Amino acid sequence: MDLTVVAYAIYLLVSVALTVWVARTLSKNGRIFLADVLQGNEKLADAVNHLLVVGFYLVNLGFVALHLSQDGAVTEARGLFEALSVKLGVVLLVLGVMHLVNVYVLNKIRRRGVMERQQTPPVPPQGWTGAGDKGPWAAPAAGA
């Protein structure tokens, strides 16, 4: 069997396995973060989480397929390892960048929601403090 075919097979197996593992890990652990971003709406968080996983698979597996071709034939074991290290390294970098972009965008959305919640006072103003209170915020005494 040609070593180029062996390189392709190993590359596909490892790349697909890494993509599936990263997607499952992000899906499982990102659900809590999404629920917080979406202000506790669990159903919406699950739906967005599922859509993100599908998009993650499409982008990353598409990249893996496009990055499959090899410029030259692999003729020795050393060339096999060198080709695999370059290809898998690029796939890992793409997976990492995709993860960081997702976290950045979701964090921006979360911060916007936190800022909007902080601008609304938790309790409406109740008026002045009682006349017997002394201090800078006490109401002026009656008849003064």
C-alpha cells in the first residue's frame, strides 16, 4: 500500500475524531454559558447550542476535506510523519481559532445583556428618608 494513502487515512481518522471530540466537549460545557448569555432561557440555549455544533461540524469537516490533498507522494516513514504533523497541526489551529471566535462573540453578547440588566434599577426609588433621620440625604425639616 502506498504511504500517501496511509497518510490520508490516518489524517482523516485523527481529524474527524478530534473534531467530534472538540464539538462534544464544547457542546456539553458551553450549554451553561449559553444559558447565562440567554438569561436563563434553557430551551433557546439548547437550540442555539445545537445550531453551533452543526455549524462547527460543517466548517471544520469541510476544512479537513479541503486540506486532504498532498502536494507530493509520501515515500518513507519520515515523510509520513512530517505530512501528518503539518496537516494535523493546521486542523488543530483551525479548531482552536473557531473555539476562540465563538467564545469571543458569545462573551460580547453576554456583556451586552449584563450591561442592560445593570442599567435597570432593581427597586424603584422610594422617596426621601424619614424626618428623624440625620445625614446628608435626610429631607429638610418641616418649617425650617
